[in-house]
Amino acid sequence: RYVLGSAIALLMVLGAGISWKWTHPSAIDQLWSPLLADRRTVIFCLPVGSHSGVMTGTAAGILVPEQDSTPDHANTPVPTAPDAPRNSTFLAHEVLEENVVFSDVLATQRISNYIAEHHRESNLRPNWVTTLDDLRQGPVILVGGLDNQWTLRALAPLRYRFAGTNKERYWISDTKNPAMKDWGIDLKVPLTEVKHDYAIIARIHDESTGQVEMIVAGIGMSGTAAAGEFLVDPRQIEELRRQAGSGFRDHDFEAVLSMDVVNGIAGSPRILTVAVR
């Protein structure tokens, strides 16, 4: 009788714990549940090869000629996958066009490990062969900023976006305060003199694909790596939820992160601002 009573008490405690967790989900559970609730494979779209970067940004209308530093976001076209890989030589393809930036690999690895721990499968796709139909097949994680045309497309209707000149400076623009260019990097300074990097993270419902997308995008390489680390850090996500407020659970949001940089390596990100839609 004593053993039976102890077993019942233990079951009650376990049941109470499960009930509490169900009714009080952690911030990181709330962050990822819109993607992980879908049982389909999570698609990582990564920038690959030398044909990305400035060419993609300029074609998308995000980057502008050096003499005109005011991007016209209202007339930004929807970017498509570049044609360069189909027309390149074998040597160019082997040497450059399947290269992935190490920081993008770090961000992808951290997030894919988290997804695997939650018993979800993931698949990697290069940005230049990814189509809109591909992005309709399941939840999507867009890695990389100015070098990924699908990231630029996803950010186009949002408040915070990438902008810049093709030779002078990249920055994160605020459509409500377009004159503000504080969150940026001077492209001409030596790497050792770059003290800060910036990144955009966002979770959005893309109407054109019908899927939930997570954006992990730095201005520089260190920014993307730090953003990937941020998105799987329970402590950081608790702070993100606090700043986002009640809409964090199921609303679209984006946040701008800042991180100190030493010799191209980023420290822990800080949240500069959060916008919830």
C-alpha cells in the first residue's frame, strides 16, 4: 500500500511538471515551435560560391551605386537565383562555386543540432539552385544576408533591411528612420580595425511560400555566426521574448543584433531593437 501511494504521488508530481511546461513554455520553445510543429524537413538555404554578394545585392536593388547611397526600397524587384553557375567553366565551378563561408557553416551547425535534438530532419540547399517551389516544401531557415538573394527578398517588406553602397559601406536600415546609418561597417577599413558587426534575425510567415521562415543574417561573416549562436541560446531568447512582449509566441518579428568584434571574431550578441508585426 505504501509503494502504491508513493507511485501515485510520483505520477502526480510528474503530471504537474508536464502540465506546467505545457502551459508555460520556455522562450526558446516558443521561438522554434512554429517551425518545428510542421513535421516536414526543415530547409536550410545557404549562400554558396563567388557569384553571390555584391552582385546579388545590386541586382536586388538593395545595394546601390557608390554615388547614390539612398536605396529605393519601394521599387525593389524580387531577386531570382543567379545564372552564373550554369554558364561557368568546370574549373571555376570546382574552385569557387561550391564554397561555403565558414561562419555560415557555424550558424547552420548550431541550429541544425538544435533541430536534430527535437527529432526533426533538415536539408541543405545552395541559394543559387533554390527555387520558390523548393521553399514551399517545408519550414525554411535563410542563412546569410547580402550574399543570399532569398534573404534579401524575405526582408524586403520588413522594417529592418540591409542597405549600402557597393564600395563604401554596408548598414542595416530602418524604414521608419532612413537617415539613421549607425548600424554599419565601413568596407575600406582593415579587418583588425572592425570593432562591431550587426545582424538581423527574424521569424516570418511568407505568404508567397506558405511557410514559416527564420532569417539568420549578419552584415559581416562574424555577424551571421553570432546570430546563429544567439538563436539557440535559451538565456538570450528569454531576453528577446521579454523585449518582444506578448506577440512573441505567434507573431512575425525581427530583431537587430550588435556584437563586438576582435580580429574578425564576434563576441556575444546584444539586442538593439525588436519589431513585432
